[in-house]
Amino acid sequence: MNDRMGKFFLCFLLLPVSQLLAQPATESRDSTAVQFRLYGSFRGHFAAYNKEVEIQENASRLGFEISAIRKGIRYFAGLEMQVNMFRSATSFNLSASTTGGYLQADRNQDRQLLSSRLGYMGVDLGKWGTVVLGKQRSIYYDITGYTDRFNVFGGGASATYTAGTDGGYTGTGRADQALTYRNSTGRFSYGAQFQFLNSNNNRWLDGLAFNLQVQLIEQLKFGIVVNQSFLNPSLINSGEFIGLKGNPRYYAAGVNYRAGNWEIAGLLSRQQNGDAVNGRIIDPVNGISNPVVVFEAVGGELYFNYHWKKVSVLLGGNYYQPDTDIFTSRGERPINAAFKRRYIIAGAAYQPFRLLKFYSEARIANGTAALGSREPSVFTIGIRLDAEGVFSKKLYD
């Protein structure tokens, strides 16, 4: 099996290279165009929930990308850092997590001023596609990102940000140590992703994903994706993680419609062994323990945006239904039978000019957390400031 996958992977890598070598050189050999792009997005808000008000960070980031263009080929590298300006302990923006791992569910980390979001290198071969290596936006997120477009909430029913992380280890969010290939032909665009996470799990390939998007009409796009992660078999068979029965697998299908002042998107997802939470077991001898519980789930997301001049109105919702029929070897149920994520999102934004946005967004929740508490409803009001600059220069040999 590994030999066949190795041959397929080698052929996959050599295809764009062979096509590149076959094309004639048409540009001057003695000049290179260099571009440097610097950008920042600074976001913060007041959040009212549980009869309290808190100033919260909302996934601010600062990044750059440098490109060298020669003979029609663009070579590039980029870095993006999260800026935790307010050091708030809570964030309702799921994409704000920079925590790695998967089976270390809901792992907390100290909020440093800067933490890594992206780091990648790549080459754009024009009509032969783009190859990128490093920590980057995943092939899975190409599809689940259809509905993850709210200012604060959303992304909670697509299994993108697994186990309270940024989806890096599972390759569903900002994929760790990934090699991706993207290209488009006519109405079709497609992508593939391969992960190489470590050398101690008896596998040379730790994850792969494939997606396909079709522009059905000018305004309507449809996309599907499958993402497969590979764990060490000894980890699956160890019994250390309750509910873990096999390798994580993720499926998603979405539609996106844009016409005039409207944008409408919908998404359906299904994951197997693909998400985790901390459960609770009360033992009369050992006391309370909080084991990692892996579960399967189905989910759905909706996103509506109507914008008129400088004002936008947003509406949508997330519904995530886990399979809670999970028991320990002693018949204990480590997570609540009513565990599910269910909320409506409503908001508005005002953008007086291109770089500045004021937003207000509410999450009206009717779900239950893994340990049985009610998910809180939240109201936010905040501000977002964006800036970007591109600097270009031509160098001669």
C-alpha cells in the first residue's frame, strides 16, 4: 500500500515540473521582479455574556509575503503572526486558536503577544498550478471557508477547528507541515494536500486531502472535499482515548452564491473520529478525571450577507450534532448525552472607508457543552482596522 502511494505521490510531484521544462522561455533571462507585501489586521471588541462584559482579542494578525518573479514563474514565501493585543483569556472566534495537537483536547496555552498562524514557501507555475510547502490554509478550508465569514462567530459545525485547535494537526484548518497543489481548468478548480508531521509514527504520510470546485454559473459555486488523517496504530489500539476507533476522516460539501448585493452560502459536514473534548468521570476511589473523548458528528452551517454601500447585514447559524453514545469499559458516559452546538448568528457592520470597519454580532445559543452546561449567548461590538502595502522592484543580473 505504501509503495503504491509513494509512486502516486512521486508522479504527482513530477507532473508540474515536467510541464514546466517543456515550455519555451519567452522572457528576458537577466531580470527578476521582486515584490514585498506587508499587511496587518487589528480587531477587538466588547463581549457581553454570562452577565459579564469583557474586552476580547478577535484574531488580529500581522504578516508579510515576499515574491520573486522570473520567466513567468513566481517563487514566494510568507509568514503570518497572530497579535494578542488584549491578552484576553476568552475568544469566541474559533480561528483565533494557534494551539496545535489533536488528542490534547482544549489544551490551554499562554497568550504571548505574538504567536504563529502561517509560515510557508511555494512556487506559482501559472497554468500548471501552485505548489506550497509549510503551515498554510488547508485544502479542506477551501470548502468550509464558504460559510466561515462572520466577524466573530461561525466555523463551529464544519470540523475545521478540531479539539479547540486551529486544525493544524488534522489538516482541516491551518494545516501543519503540509504540501499542497492547487490548479483550475475552465469551470473546475481542484486541490490536493499531503502532510508530513513526524518520523515516529511508522508512516511516511500523515494525512491527505482532495477537493473539487465547480463554477456552475457565474454566480454559483459548488465544492466538495475529503480529508484523511493517519494516526499511529498503536495509539488507536491503546485505549488511552475514549471513543477513538480509527483514523480521523472528514467530508464537506458547500455552495456559495454571489450576485449583486447578496452573498449566500451553505455547508454540510461529516467527520469520523475527527474531533475531541475533555470529558468527566467520577470514580469513588480515584476521584474526578477528565479524559480525552473522541467523537463523530454531522454539522451544517448557513451564511447570509446583504451589503448596501457602506453597510452590511449578516445572518446565519451553526448546528453540530455529535454522536454521544460513548462509554468507558466500565459503562460510564464521559460526555453529556445532550452535547451539541446549536446557535443563530446575527450582525451588522459599517465600513466608513476601505481600511476601517465597525461591527456588532450576536450569537443566540441553544446548545449544550460536553459536560452538560448550557452554551452562553453572546453579544459583541467592536472595531477592525486593516492595512496593506505592496512594494515592487526589478533586479538585473
